Amino acid sequence: MTATTFTPWASLLGGGLIGLSAAVLIVFNGRIAGISDIVGRLLPPWSRDGGLAGRALFVAGLVAAPLLFEAGGYAIEQTVSPKLGLLALAGVLVGFGTIIGNGCTSGHGVCGLARLSSRSLVATLVFMATAVVTVFVTRHLA
């Protein structure tokens, strides 16, 4: 088990940038920064709202940010399970969870809570409780 490094300033900066991007998206596009919705609307059938380029740029930014961070000389530590079947199952479960929960952690946890949505509060509590149980099981029982 790897120890987690406490990085309050980097975390504060990252959280601030996430909040800023969510605010910019809602102010200028009138859209919630729900990643599952943005990615889902990149796939056919495409909506006629004309926002395809904006969605593609948003996702490109999500992909480019860690690459630019690493190119700047900062190491990114990421531990991923080598068990491909487990990763595939996790991906499917997350996909179904976003459909059942009508959104993801960014849509509910960042934007929904900021709008004081009770539905988003319940969804975020379920996400976080599931994450706590998952970490406990994988670190202590697996």
C-alpha cells in the first residue's frame, strides 16, 4: 500500500480551477460541467445545439492538462490496477452509475452542490460512500 502525500496548496489550486471552469461553462454556455454528459454528447446521435466543437475542446483540455503538467517537469503519480478485467468491470459500473444517477461526480458534486440541489447532495453522498467502501475493500480485504 502506497502512502498518500498531503498537498493542500496544489489541491486548493486544482479545486479552484475546476470551480472556475464550471463557472465559465455555465456563464458563457448555460451548461453544467457534467463530464459524462459532455463526453456522451460527443457520440452519435449528435445534438443539434451546435456545441460539438466546444465539447470536443473541453474534453481535449481534460486530456491535455496532465500532459502539459508532466511536460513542465512535474511528476504525475497514478496507480492503476494491472487487472484488465477488473478495470473493464469498473468502467461498466461507472457508466451504468452515471446513467442511473442521471449524472456524474462533476455534474452533481461540483455543479449540483453549488446550486444547492438536494438530488445532487444525495447522489454525491452515494458516490462518496461507494468510494470509501471500495477503498476499504481493495486495501484491506482484497
